[in-house]
Amino acid sequence: MKLLSEGHTQADSRWPYVAAATAVTATAVAGAVAVDPDSTWYRHLDKPSFQPPPWAFGTVWTPLYASLAWAGGHALSRATNAQRGALAASLGTNLVLNASWNWLFFRRHSARAGLLGTLLIDLSNIALIRRTAVVDRSAARALLPYAGWCGFATALNAAILKRNPA
């Protein structure tokens, strides 16, 4: 195997990308399992006029997850040993919160729990972007559309809760 620098192989440089992509894929699958837009509960919710059509979610989430995986891998590959653990923990926490929202909202049938979940994602996004920016600004910038969409999701979730307080 070609050596990139003393003590580091080409495989060593790929592991952060593989790890991040695997974690993001697991998040997408774990979250998708809980989504049921055809449920009676969801269909009967009073949704705001800015609710995107159902097809938009997959269209938006696919590139967002790809950018999240790239940014995570890129930052982890550039982090020092001292930075890597905290960065991985921040990314991992964000991904757990991301997948959890679907379970809180769709499986619990709770816009209130969903709002709490998405607010936690927003806070986690701020922490992840700040931690990533210390390591690599381009990776942090790549996280901005994801954070923006999550902010939109928070507004959407809040509007659904306001229209459906029970």
C-alpha cells in the first residue's frame, strides 16, 4: 500500500470518510424506519401552507446527508488526535438526535416531542459547526445547508404543533 507519510497509509486517510458515511447511512435508515406519512394521524394533522410536498423530503435529505457525511469525514481526517474524539462525539450526538426526531414525531404521534427533538438538533448543529470550523472551515461551511434545513424543520414542526395542540 502506498505510504502517504511516515506511519500513515492510504487506508488510514479513508477511514474517517468511511466511518462518517456509515454513521450517516445508519442514521438515515434508522430514521426512515419510523416515518409513516400515510398514517391516519399524520394525514389528519392541520399543516401550514409552507409544508413541502412529500416528494421534497427525500429530494432534500439525500444531498444533505451526503454533505453531512463528507463534512464529517473531511473534518475527522484533518482533526488532531486531541480534537478527533470530541468531534466524533459531536457528530455522533447530532446523528442520534437526527434519527430520533422521526421516532418522536411519527412513532409517538407527538408534534410536541418532535419540536423538542428538532430544537435539540438545532443546538447540536451549532455545536457541530463550531467544533468543525476549528478543524476545517470548508467542512463547517458544508454543514450550513443541513443546519438551515433543520431550522426550517423546526419552524415547520412548531407550526404543526400550534395548529394541532392536542
